[in-house]
Amino acid sequence: MSIETIATRPIDGQKPGTSGLRKQTAVFQGPHFLENFVQSIWAGIGGAAGKTLVLGGDGRYFNAEAAQVVLRMAAAEGVAKVIVGQNALLSTPAASHLIRKRGTDGGIILSASHNPGGPDGDFGVKFNTPNGGPAPESVTTAIFEATKTLTEYRILTAQDVDLGTPGTLALGDMKVEVVDPVADYALLMEQIFDFDALRALFAGGFRLRFDAMHAVTGPYAKAILEDRLGAPAGSVVNGTPLPDFGKGHPDPNPIWAKTLVDEMMSRDAPDFGAASDGDGDRNMIMGRGIYVTPSDSLAALAANASLIPAYAGGLKGVARSMPTSRALDRVAADMGLDCYETPTGWKFFGNLLDSGRITLCGEESAGTGSDHVREKDGLWAVLAWLNILAKRDMPVKALMEDHWARFGRNYYSRHDYEGVDATIANAIMDDLRTRLPDLPGQEVNGLTIEAADEFAYDDPVDGSRTEAQGLRIDLTGGARIVLRLSGTGTVGATIRVYLEKVDTQVLDRDAQDALADVVAAAESLTGLRVKTGRAAPDVIT
Ligand code: VG1
Ligand code: CO
């Protein structure tokens, strides 16, 4: 085995987005693309020699090959040890947990999360720091800077490492420890939740449908929900990870998890329905006859957290990403908790969690989590809901009705326009941005604009400032429109329009109906549909 130094040159477009570097698979498979980025990670983290790292991915097409490249490059760099999930699989939350539990120097996660996989799909690479969380902007910037000046990378010439069986192997001077991807994570869940109450729930005939969407959560869900908690075999569907996710988008929302939604809305629906995404960090929560928006789910979890053993002592504080509905804020105000508003992306919660300012946090994009790891965690959210339902002994629908009666309801929806020409998308944003200062006081479609700005975040822990994080327009009575461009897409631009409206009286409306005037106001303000030539959004959550 020998270390080869390969001459290369910088490749454009290796700037990490909301969650790591995401590109079409074919781009990642192009000459030196993956290698350049991995070598830049080593540079961006101040060198990898002597370090211990975690490695795993969501099992999508090119996962296995990319893992071997990372291992050979780690060995060439003098990494002491890499802890790898068996068959190079690890869900994102499980990777975060391993990084923390084993006191490592961080890890590499191979995933494009909810983006489709396969030769015509997407691939991604993300670095997580020793706290288990996605690298903060300071680190991703250093990695990106390194991609711009790279002239060579180092790689070991060697056969593939057999990642099929747990145990410790050698690759050159580096140790490779292959671990069961589920075991440590399952143990952690057992420490957080009341497993006895959950077993009793299922023993009592509670019916669950968990759609793993042919992605990485399948083995975790089966091991925990079926094997340990006694949910009947078959409760987990689409539970075997496939490289192309069965040709679907592994994105748990009402569009891509439509089969589950239809089942949950049917007459003989199970008591509880849930789905997770490609890498297992997102969740969708449903009850019989109800879809719980992620923003409402976060608020309900905060309000009921004390029913979960790990949070019985109370929450330190809570946080949500800026576009997430302010349902959480209402709970926080009622409970006397600090509530932080961060930019989109889990990396911004890291400092708040590390410094003990918050226990619970979430995003409108189906991400919920706590201080147990430093990533959002799909299965954790499902178990949290089940734990709460077991204690409150009521259906999901009744629980949400009770929640809204107590706190009021933030009707909420996100409208996505995907694959928009980037020039048009930027022009729409630029146009609205320049008009922001003039908007307060104006009336649109019968709604008065109270405030309008572009969100910037000052991290209260490290003092860093992050600008240009979305345009927000506050309307009378707690209504709001937020616009931002996606940082995870790989084709053209995706415009996300986040819509919200508060009602404390009428609590049972259809969200789209309730938001109709806010939607109309957003169109009047932006001319989005006219400018993009679209009659309607591609995705409504
Ligand atoms: C989206 C979501 C964001 C989430 C990110 C990564 O980002 O809006 O809330 O943190 O995906 O999630 P964007 O920039 O496309 O809006 V995951 O599960 O894809 O890693
Ligand atoms: Co994800």
C-alpha cells in the first residue's frame, strides 16, 4: 500500500449550502470532485492527522464508493481511526450521537438528505464537528476557501475495506472500526423515553404506520418500534434502504409521503402515522384524520415535554428557525421559557444547545430535536410523540385541538416554487428587498404591513453575525410572509414562501383556506406567479 499524491486544480461550486455540499450525483462522480472536497475538509478543520472520525451515510447510490474514497484519503492523511457504520450506513442523528459518545474529532456524513438519489439524483457530503453538529459557518467557509486553492490531494492505493461485518480492521496505519449503526442510537432512545409506557401502549392495541421511504431510518425504526417496543411486524413500511429510495423523493411531506397521508385520512386509519427522510433527521407526524404541521409539532412537544423522562425536569429554553411558525413562541411565553429565532439550518442551534441555553428546537421543514444530539432527529420526534400520547391517553387530533384551544392556532403553510430560473428568482428577491423600507404602513389585500426587514442573526454565544437569511413581512394580527431561496437544491433555484396567520377563535379551518388572504398578499407583493409563469406552487406543506 502506498500513498499517492494526485495533482488537481480547484473546481468551481464547492461552497457548502444549508447542509453540506449537495450536487447531482454525476457531478460528485466527476474527476476529482469528491476527492477535492474531502481534501479541503482536512484543510478546513486544521488537518486530520492523528484524529478519530466517524463516517456513514444514508445508503444512497454512490454511498459505498464514496465511503471507500474517504477512508483511503483519511488513511493517507494520517487519521488514527475511523468509526464506520456497517455497510457505510449511519442515519444523521446516529452519526451525531456516535461523534459525541465516542469523544471523536468529528465526522463525515454522506447524504443529500431529502433530495432524490440514484445516478440521476443527488449526492452530498457534510462535515460535523466534535460536538456532533453540522460545521458552523466559520468551518464551512474555511473548507470552501481551501477548495479554491487546492493543487493536490493524497490517497492510499488499496483494496476496498470490507465494511460488511462489525469489527476492527487496518487500512495502512489507520484503524477502521465497523459498528452496528443502530445499537448505540437505540440505547440512547431508551435512556430518553419511557419504553415501558410505550410497550404498554402497543400491547393495548395502538396502531402505528411508520413510512421509512426506502431510506436509512428503516433499520432503526424496525429495531426500536417493532423489536423493542412491540409494534406489530409490518408497522414499519418501506423499511429497507434502497440506493434510489424506490425512485421517490425521501422527503416526508404531504406530497412525497402521499400514500401515508391518504391512509391516515381514511376511515380505518391507524392511530398514528409518521415518516422520515433520506438520512433520518426529518419527521412527519400524523394522527387519524390530521396532519400536524412541523411547526405545530414543535410547539406541542414543547408544551408536553415534561411527560418525557429526559425532560421531566423542565426545558432550559427553546429555539426555532426564523421561517418556522411562531406557535412555539406562544408556548414559550406561557411557560416562561426563552425562545430563540435562528437562521434556517441546524448548524445555528449548535451553540445554543452546547451552552445550555436551550433543550428543544426545530424547523418548519420537518426537523425537530433536542440536546440529546446535535442534529435534528426523525425517530426521536416520533418516540417523543408516542411517549406523550401514551401519557395523555388521547388521539393526536384531540391533543392538537386541546393545544390550539389553550395557545391559539398559528395557521401555517410553506409554498415552494422549484426549479425556477436562478436569474428570475434572484430578481424577485432583489426587487422585494429594495422595497422593504417603504412597506411598513402600506396595505395589501386588506392586510396592513407592520414591519418588513431582511433577517440577520447575531449568535448570542460566539457573537458571529449571519446576514441575508430571508425577507420577512409582518402583517396585522400576527400574520406573516417570509421569502427565501433554498440552499439545498441542485437544479435552478427554489423559492420558498412561508405563510402564517394567528387565530384564537376559529380553530378548525383548513390551513389553505385560512391563509388565502395572506397568500394573495404575498402574490401582490412579489408578483411571483406572474414572473415565474407558474400557476401554483410545486410543493405545499
Ligand atoms: C432545507 C430546509 C432547512 C433544513 C435543510 C436541511 O434547507 O428548509 O430547514 O435545515 O433543508 O435539511 P433549504 O436551504 O433548502 O431551505 V436535511 O434533512 O435536507 O439535511
Ligand atoms: Co435530512
